[in-house]
Amino acid sequence: MFHKILIANRGEIAVRIIRACRELGIKTVAVYSDVDREALHTQLADESICIGPASSLKSYLNMEQIISATIITKADAIHPGFGFLSENAKFAAMCEKCNIKFIGPSSDVISHMGNKARARQTMMEANIPVIPGSEMPVFEAEEAKELADQIGYPIMVKASSGGGGKGMRIVEKEEDFIRYFHMAQQEAINAFGDNTMYMEKYIVSPRHIEFQILADHYGNVIHLGERDCSIQRRHQKMIEESPSSIIKEELRKKMGEVAIAAAQAVGYESAGTVEFLLDYSGNFYFMEMNTRIQVEHPVTEMVSGLDLIKEQIRIAEGETLSYTQKDITLQGHAIECRINAENPSKNFMPSPGIIKRLLLPGGNGVRIDTAVYQDYEIPPYYDSMILKIIVHDKTRTEAIRKMQTALGEVIVEGVDTNLDFLYEIICHEKFISGDISTSFLQDYFKE
Ligand code: MV4
């Protein structure tokens, strides 16, 4: 059993983890930067340690400093949350060396999945459907083009170290290939110091469907159904839901089995997410696996009744999964909206500052995950997400009505937010009918 966990994160996820620890009777250590002295996670934890200045490079990404804080406070484990060091194989390896349990999969699995070209190869070898494309990593434009000409256009060139849209280009026609390949590769070199690329056939207007899995140290793997995360802007998800309005039980079973097989193919342990693209004809393809807890995990918690953070902690403690696939029943429909301090009419420019007035919704089936409070000053140095509203009801239609009601109640004064934009999406006829895809926002919210 863990006695004490250090949370290497900030914001609502740090608060979420502190609460799970407290419920499990585990002591908590918060780490914070100079500007997070008044942050909720700093105040809620049993102990708090300042790890550096505002810049995340010198604080929340400062591995030595976080390891030192863990040793000084005698914590047994580190929960990395999402973002920051959560998918940093080097950090996980440092924890392993220092005998600190990193709450997540092994550093080997993190680096395996972080290398997207390699993950793709592994999945092909395990007979998991991947998007048609290159079988080996590619480095050289001329060589890549010969392969691209065979695969056929439109094609997508992706950086092996990428994800989240960086180092990625759609190539519509042969003439553009060399130029676009170089552009994507240069971006990859600048962002990741890695020129390894791979290619996939471009799937037009797919749905982004991801499966939540849980895996223990003994090879047991289960899935908790899917999340539909098709509503995104510039690779930032805005609305997520579970189940997906497009997936019927038969497809869910098939994709779930494939997601489990993907996790087993790399010896996965902890909570993880297998991302698929689902095309218009109902074909699905493995895209990536995320080796962390995700922002949108609450929608899965609402429909499954499980606490994913607690499950992660139990798995890290070496417990066997307390559920088999048969024990998992998914009930009702959950939707999450991400509220950011930003101004949609100024190209979504971040809007940090003091929250002068704050009123949050509540009621049956309404969950609020946040770390902000009235008079809190949002610092300009970090992510602009300030609040997640998650609703749960029997049907999708009822969940949408509940989200409309909840969004309508929120009052945030002092900073700009995307609340009105979210409300418009939630009320859009195409969203309500479930006719969504990754091009939804481009198609209907051009301006
Ligand atoms: C794709 C794709 C279509 N075809 N790959 C975007 C983020 C990165 N993780 C992968 N992405 C995509 N890869 C192929 N072969 C379309 C996207 C994509 C996308 C995917 C999920 C959610 C939103 C998206 C928005 C634009 C493009």
C-alpha cells in the first residue's frame, strides 16, 4: 500500500487526484510553482512544496526538482496527471531508478507508444487494423514520395514523435508531396529533435473514437467502452461523450477487443486509451495509444461507475483488477464540456486574470471538475482550461438538455470564456442529431 503520493501536476487534475488519494486514505504532496502559491491544489494537499518559478520548464517539467521533492517528503509514488511529465519516458525511468512508483505504465511502454511509427509496426504485427500506409519509418522525401505515389493521395505525413497535430501535413496531390514532407519533417525536428516520419492514407471527416482500458501487472486487461471526441478545434478537444452516438453494441464489442489486444501487444499496465479513427463506412483503424489518464476520463467514470484514478493507484500498488469484462456495465450517456479562459472572437486568445465572480451549476447528474474559485487569479503561464462540466443522464437527448441547462447557469466574470461557443455547439442541430465528425467545427463554425 502507498503511504503518500506526490502529485506532479496542477489545476483540476491535481485536485482530482488529491481527492482520490484522500478517499483511499493516502497522504498527498502537492508541488507548485511560484505563481501557484494560492492555487487550490497547493491548499488542498496534506503537504505542499515549491519547485520553482512560473515557467513550467523550471517547475512542473523540472524532473530533478520533482524527484527531490518526492525523496524529501518520503512519498512512495508520483502521479503525473496529464500533460507535463505524464508521457515522458525519461522521467518514468528516473522514478524507476529512484525506487519511486510512477503511476502509469513502465518507461519502456511509454517510449514504445511515444514512437508512433514503432507503435504502428507493433500493431500491424499483432494483426490490429492500422490506417493503410507506410510499414517502416521514412526519413527521406524522395524515397517517401515513391511510397506515397503507390499508397495514393490524399495522404498524411506524420512525425513519429508527434501527436496533437504537430509535424503533420495532409498532401492532396503528388506535386505537393516533397514540399509538404519537408515542412512536416522540419517541424518535427524543431519540436521533437526527431526526423522520423511515417505515412497514412488520409481519412476524410473521420470520427475520433477512443477506448478506455485498464490493465494490471498480471496481464489482465479490460475496456470501459468508448469516448467520442470528434468535436475538436486545432487538435484541442472541446466536447467529449460516452457512448458514441454512432457505435452499436456489435461494433463496440469488436473495437473493445481490438483495444485490449493493442494494450496486450505492448504489455500495458495502468489506465490507458487506444485511439481509433472510424471512417464513414464504419471501418476503424488504430491511430495512437495514450499512456496517461486523459482530460476526458470523467465521461467514462460516469457511465461505468468506476473511479479511474483510484483504479490507477490500486494497479500501481500491485493489486489485480477487481473487475473482469463481464462485471463492466455501461449505463446512460455522459457529456463533458471543457471551459477555457479564452476569447473565441479574438482567435481564442487566452484570457488570464482574476475571476471576479463565479457561479457554478449543480444538481442531479452534474459534475464539476475545477481548481478555480472566486477571486482566484488565473496565471498566464499554463493551459487555459479552467473548468470541466460533465453531465450524466439516461439518454443522449436528456444529457444534452442537462448540459444546456448547466452551461446556462455558469457565471464567470473577470475573464473571457468559450461558454457561449460551447452553448452554440450543444444546441446545433447537427450535434443534436449526432451527425458529427472531426470536421464539425470547420464545417459549421467557420468564422
Ligand atoms: C488523421 C486524420 C485522417 N487520416 N490521420 C489529428 C491529430 C493526430 N493525433 C491525428 N489526427 C488526424 N489524423 C489520417 N490518416 C485526421 C486527423 C485529424 C483529427 C483526428 C482526430 C480528431 C480531430 C482531428 C482533426 C483534424 C485531423
